[in-house]
Amino acid sequence: MMQAWEIGPKNGIGGLRLVERAALMPGPGEVLVDVVAAGLNYRDLMVLGGNYGNNVPETRVPTADGTGRIVALGEGVSGWATGQRVIAPHFVSWIDGPYGMAVFGRDLGVTLDGWLARQIVLPAAALVAVPDGLSDASAATLSVACSTVWHAMVEFGRAGPGSLVLAQGTGGMAVFALQLAKALGADLCITSSSEAKLARCRELGADFTVNYRERPDWAAALLEATGGRGADVVVDTLGFPALGETVAACAANARIGTLGALSGAPQAGIGVSQGLLIAKNIAIKGIASGSRAMLAQALEVFASEGNQMVIDQTFAFADALSAFEHLASGAHLGKVVITV
């Protein structure tokens, strides 16, 4: 037997329940992994509240992010060995190539059981080896951030030396965007309502910081801080309700990769004039995570610089509810981790 957390009746964090399940076995082309740690993302809260995914069963094991060690190989698996540390993209069927909506059919924590259990079974083709220098806590938080931010910043945004990247807020995606931008040789501006968090971001290498509580016109504040230079690439976690300010903060020919809606409902209206979008020649792309190939590329760049993900707080497996409550509070900087 093994322990696992289930999402329960999808009425929020309080619906989470700890259960005993039969131990898992890998099928052909699969590996069995003993989970070491799971990382939390905002979308996990949406799943718990019934706001992400269709007909997700109450028995679903949550969390899209995690890491562990291989303990058994299924029939036909080669190139992997027991004891290796691994991660995987949450869209486990998107190995490489262009995006297609079919990837949602095999989505960890939504249509497939996620990492918040003692064990997980994964397709061998989706695995990515964890570099030796990377901590377990860092590895457990990187799959979603690596693949999504790489897609937005590099595959679409083409960020590199000389680029100015804008990251919004100080959650896991934004802080990873900061670290990746610096690894790529780009400049970075980050926003927050907390001076303490902005100070920490400057320690991590942020070139420009803007307090949007002190300056609700944060786009103007960014332009003032940069001498009129707008962002070339935006890792947009605010979404359409804040798009007017986001566009105002952009340079001509900017590329906005939108991957969240933390400023309001995803279906909210777009608060920006069409004329300004055209005048600045701005490209906007919705970013639905990324492939295994994107994850592997991002992980290589991140780890080669000796980076570790910024971990705000770590919780024990039995304290999973407290971990989700901490994430929901918005008090964190970086990632929240549950050790297993």
C-alpha cells in the first residue's frame, strides 16, 4: 500500500483528503518513481476548486510538478536506470514539435494522477534527468516553470543579450523568469507590491524593480526607471484585465507571452486600444506550458549557471493542506514545496 492525496469534492483546499492506495506497477514503456517532493502551482488551486479541467474525478491525485527516483522499469524501457532522479512535463505526451490541444488528454494532476503521492507512474519518453547539482526541492518545482517560461521567453519571445524582459509579480513563474533571463544575458524588470520582495529580487539580479502598490501606473514607472526603454519580451501572468498597462510598458515590436490571469477572470475584457497594439506592432501569444524538449533546454541553461529555484517554504507530506493555504495567501516569493 501507499499514501496519496486526492482532490476530493473540488470545494477548495479543505476538500483534500489523504488516502491509502495499492502500490503502483509500471506498464510497457513506463517507469515507476518514488516521489521525493512535489511543487505547487496556482493551477493546482484551480483544480481543487473545480475551476480547471473537465470532469476531474474526486480521486485524482493533484500537482503537476515533482521529482523522484526511478525504482522500476516497465517492459521495453531502455536508457534509464533505477536510482536516477527525474522530472517530466505535466503534458506527458507533448515530447517535441508544435502544440496541439490533444496534450490536455494526458495532463498530470488533471487527467492523470499527479505527484502528491508516495509513488507515480510516468511514460519513459517524457522523462528528463535531474542534473547532479540541483537540489530535490528545486527539481520538484521546475517542470511547469521551465517549460512555460522557456516557451514564452525564448521559443516565442526570442530573449537574449540586449533584451529587456518584464516579469509580473514574484510567484514561481516570475522568479524563474528572472533567473532564466539573467542566465540568457538579458536585462529584467520585475513588479511587486512588497518592497521586501523587490529587494530580494534585486539580490537575485533584477535590473529594474517597480512597486505597483506605490505606483498603480507601473508601466510609466518602468519607463521612468529604464530611461524610456520599454520591455521587449513580457512573461505575462496578469492576463487581459491588466493588458493596457502591460502594452504601455512595452517597446515597439514587443512580444507578450500570456500564461496567466492573476489580475482577474481569464474571460475579462481586454483593456487596451487596438490602435496602440498596431502602433507598437506588438505580438501576443497564449502560452499553454511547453514540451519535454523545451523543458530539457530550459533546465540545461538554468542548471549550467549553478542556479537553484527560490523556495519560499517547505512542508511535510502530512501538512499538504497548510502548503496549499500558504500558496493561496500570496505571501510567498518563489515556490512552495511539499516533501514526500
